[in-house]
Amino acid sequence: MSNQDRSSVDGECCSPLIREPLTVDWAGDLARMFKALGDPVRLRLLSLVASHAGGEACVCDISPAFDLSQPTISHHLKVLREAGLLDCERRGTWVYYWVIPTALQQLSSVLDSADPTAVMA
């Protein structure tokens, strides 16, 4: 099942964790995404790409923020791509990255345990 197949359906009120157990496949997909984000460098990379003007960033824009070699940064970006969190496109000699919004929505919604019917104090 693809990430897009699991986007929230109108009318769903709460986290999939609260409604029903995750399927084996979905749990595997989510675990890959969470594992990719478990590294501080990758979490920062995702944040830099997501917050960059225009919603995409060239590897040349984000590399200076790290005291790491370019091959190491490329490796971390590859892990994020393979986890389904980023996508990219080569433009000339540079590669541009952007966040896949549905992936972030899945990570967010699966952990959101808020009860929309609860009254806020």
C-alpha cells in the first residue's frame, strides 16, 4: 500500500493508533520514516528543506549548515528519500529537494491522539 493510499479520509476523527491496530505493511512504512528521522542530521536536513523559501532547497543551500562532507550529506538525503519523506530533481549540476507533504501528514496523524470532542479547559 502506498503512502498516498493512507491519507486521512474526511470524517476520521482520531489517530489510527486509537481507532485500530496498524497493519504490518503500514507499521513497516511508518517505522522506516521514523527511523530516518531518528538521526539528528536527517531531522535537521528535513527541517532545512521544509522551511526553505519556496518549499524546496538545493543541496548547495543546505550543505553549509553542516560540518559534514558532501558525500555524507548526500547519504543522509538518500535515506530521507528512500523513507518517502523527500523527493528530488536534478537541475543542471545541482539537486533540489522538497518535502513530501503526505508523508509528514501521516507521521503527524498517526501520533495525534487528540479527541476532537473533548472540551478544552
